[in-house]
Amino acid sequence: MDYQVIWAPRSLSTLRELLEYIAERDPTAAKRRGDRILAKVALIAPPRS
């Protein structure tokens, strides 16, 4: 069964704000954290081509 993740606008905004906050102190950590979050989402619903 295929699943689709639909990001709510507020969710994306909050994620962006969180990563920007982390990036102010450690840009590498922010990228790593963002990549890990997106990888976990992809486990639930792999990106469609």
C-alpha cells in the first residue's frame, strides 16, 4: 500500500523556523537534522517520481 505525506503549511513553516534557529548556532547540525527528518518521512511515504 502506498502512502502519501501531505505537509501542512504550518508544519513546513515550523520546521523551517526550527532549522533556521539551529543553523544560527551550527549550520552543519541544522542540515543534518533536516536531512534526518526528511529521511524519516521518506520511510513512511517514499517520494513519488
